[in-house]
Amino acid sequence: MKNIAWNRGFAYGIGLLTTDGNLSPDRRHIEFCSKDLELILNFKEAFKSKNKIGKKRRGRKPIIWYYRIQLGNVKLYNFLVSIGLSSRKSLLLGEVKVPEKFFPDFLRGVIDGDGSIDYFTHPESKEKQFRIRIYSGSQQFLKWLNGMISKLLKVEGNIRQAMRVYELCYYKQASSKVVLYIYDSGNILMLKRKFEAAKLLMKNCEGGETGTRASLRS
């Protein structure tokens, strides 16, 4: 990547890096790993990389193989540090300086990288309710993210501590607003299975949007 300039694909790639990326202490190399090949390909496209995709293993029993791509770019590394990322981002991450114009794409990258789009069954009504969850080891990052979403979409999420990470959760109509915001229009980078899950859940769950808007871009 020779020129660094904000655009929709680049903002999506920053979202992926914010969740599943790693900045090496050598201040040059940037690594992204995922079990999902489509996500790796999206990352390559976002940063216009021609680097080869490799594999790495984690764990002992069972061994889990991940796809891996590495970028070596001092200029990009320094830019990432300047907007809030670091080699210890999982614990120290806070605000990421993303232009509001590109925040939907950044947020889509965050959700694709370390979020879930699903439903839960309400314990009393037994209705399926639409839900989005975003995970992070940094509570401060989720507080900032929740603040940005509240500012731009006028919806509030709930932050809670899970077993090893924190979760930012949106339910029902709030989830629908987030989905319509991140999958707005055009030829955008995205993890297709999450997009398809969002379409289905918005049609079938209580609290999901109905009608034409529920079809998103189908």
C-alpha cells in the first residue's frame, strides 16, 4: 500500500485490524489472522495487498489452523499508531480516530472481525429477539464505540463482562438500526454470511425492521 487515504474499503480494513489484527513491536509489521478465508481476502482488498496468504496453528489439542497475512509497511504502521492502535491494543485500545463519514464501514469491519449477529429467546414471551454483540478485551474501546453509535444512531447498547472479554450488546430495534447503518448501499466489503444472517433475522425476529427496509440490498 503506497498511498494512505481514507475510503470505504480502507475504513473496513481498519475495523478488522482493530479486532483481529496485530501490530508487531518492531514498528513495521502488521498481521491479520482469521479462520475465515473470506475475511482474509477482504483484508487484502481493503489494503490493496499483493502479499501471499499463509497459515499458522494455535493450540495443542485440538490444533486450530488460521489463515494469516502480514504487511510490512512503516508508513502504514505509524499511521495506525496515530489513530489509536498499538502493539498492546487488546488491553489498551480506546478511541480510534475514524472520520464519521467512514464510521459505518469501520463498524462493519469491527462486527465482521469480532462480533456476532444472532437472536436470543426472551425468557418470558419466548419470542426470538434480534441481537448484535461486539467483543473486546478493552472495556474503554467498547465505551467509546457505544458513545459513537449513540451519537450517530441515537441508540444505546449495554456493556457487560463475559468470561474472558467484555461485550457490547444491542437488542431488537437498536440492532436493526445498526444493521441498516452498516449495510447501507453499494458494492461494499463485508462477510457475506453475517449479511445473510442479518437479513434473515430482521425478517423473522421480534424487534427487527419489516417491509422494504428489512430486505437491505437484496
